[in-house]
Amino acid sequence: MTALPGVAHLMLADGVLHLDPASAVFEAMLAGWATQQRARFLKVNTIEPRLELVRRFAAFTNQYPWQWEPAEAEAFITSSPVAVSTASNYQNTLRLFCAYASDVRYGWVARCLEQFGSVPRQILDEWNTVAHVTEYEGQPHRRPLTYDEVQALFDAADGRVGEIRSRGRKGALAAQRDAALLKTVYAFGLRRTETARLDVADFGRNPRAPQFGRYGTLNVRYGKAKRGQPPRRRNVLSVMGWAVEAVADYAENIRPKFGFADHPALWVTERGGRVKPAEINARFTAYRDALGLPRALTVHSERHAYVTHLTEDGTDRRFIQLLLSPRMGVHDVQDEPLTGADLRGGGGYLTPSITLIPRRFDACSAGSDARLVA
């Protein structure tokens, strides 16, 4: 019978005497848990914070897993003020570790009983954990950007280009890139990582929206992944003509000036690298703070604004659901038998106003200067 990943006898060699047996068993237990998680294809940035939290809990209690009691977990969670979502994450991590350590199949129960006379057990259950009863557990002050805030953000990004040029300083090219990037985040409802990992080749044609040329669809290949799974894909249809013009102007006129024609990335740096998610966040934060906007607004607020503004402008909710669905993909919308009408300007469940909204978007704006109008 094949041994499970992370089983005790594979982590601790028999016949070896340790100067500190308790510490050696604890570290082997953590190494085994890490192995078990890697076998499930969890990512390093998921595994390492979990291990660190368990170490923090052990240091807080000054005890080892085979000595832990429910009271220690409760004291740890209440020892410092944390958000409900953070407390829930802590509890889930500790519960997962205890489930691993107390599972007889992994051999830690027998090992601890033999060496220390006590065994690890589950210390968290429904009586001392946060109940997950709502879909959204985030902070209530998080919200989408308003139309005026989106307008101000884009104006600031465009204005930065002129400001740099007027001072005769370097950085105008990067500022033009950042302006186009922020508009793309909003106009296609993207996350930071999805935006950073875009390639030039990810844009394609939409036969139902020929006016957008080769920028009618956007293939998002690095969507938010489920645990242990590869990034999810989805196709996003272009629905804002001014944004298509901004992206096209950047891709065809601005990006070539960076001088890295062979680099696949859409958003490149002056040194030929790919713009990172943290840099996208830093650029948004700089503009937000300069404009005096609420600190609760983040790059992700642009994605929320995208959905909110499409809804406010009368877009069919079914289309929005498909637009954001990594399971069904927006390309399926074009074959949906219940549309009852031609797909228009971006294709699928669209009211006639969504591609050119006179009161919201300036259809005459072009290139990197394309922006919202009140």
C-alpha cells in the first residue's frame, strides 16, 4: 500500500535520537503537512502563511500540538483585534492542521502517544469558530468607484503625462502606459493579476462587433484559481468603444516605443520586464491619494465599478453574469438561444446604449486621451 504524502514515518527516521524530541516531532509534523498540501497542488503562497500561523500559535501557547486545548485557540483568536474574515481564516488554518495531525492514517497519533503520552486532537469546531452565513465577509466601507471618481482617476492619469513632458523629465512613456492600464482594468472588469499577465495576443476579434477590429474580445488566461487548480480562463467582450480606442492606441503607438517587440506582455517596463500586480496597486494608490479619494478604494474597486455601472446603464444581468463567469465564458453568449435579438457592440444581452452611452462616455474621445464625461 502506498504511503500517504506527509505520513509520520517518512518525516521522522526510526532509530534517530534527537536532543529536543518535542521540537523535532513538531517540525517534522509541519514538514509533513506541507508535503500533504503540495500533493494537493496548493501554491507556495498558500502553504507558507499557513505554516507560519501554526508556528505563531505554538509560540503563543508555548505548547506543542499534542498539548493544545480548545481554550488556547479561543485565547489566540481574541488576543488581538482582527477582522471577522481574518479570524475565520486563522480558525480554518488551525482546524486543517489539527485535522491532519489527528488523522490516524498519517501516524502522528501513534508517534505522539508513544513518545509523549498524549495525542493531537481537533480543538476547533462549530462551537468556537466563526459561522460562515453570508457570501460576503469583507469590510462594509469597501465600495465601487463612482462615475465622478472614475473620471477624476482617468483625468489624473492623463494629466500626469503632460506634467512630465512639461518638466522635461523621463517617465512620460510609463505614464501613458499606466493611463491605458487603469482604463483597461475598469473597461474589462479585471483583477490586478489578470491585468499584469495580459499578453498582446490576448485580444481578438468579435464577428458581432466588427467596429472594434482586433480588440473585440479579451482572453483572460490568469483568472482567480480555485484551491489546487490552475488559473481559470474567461473571454471578456469589449463593450466600451472609448476603452477599445485607448487600448489600440497604446498597443499600436505607445508600446512599440519601449523597444521590446519580442516580449509577449501587453504591459512592459522600461527594462523589458512585465508590470507586476504590486506596481499596479502602487500606481492606483498614488493617484487615489493625490486626488484625496477615500483610502478604502483599491484597484479592485474598478472591477466593482465596471459591474455596477453596466447594471446602472441597463445591461441585462444575465450578460453580466456570463461576462464574469469563468465556468461558462462569454463566448457562449453568442450561441445562447434565448437572446431573441442580434448581439450588438461587444455582443450579447446588450441594450443599444451600452456601447455608446451619450450621457456617460464620450464616443469622440480617442487614444490615450479617451475618458469618461459627466
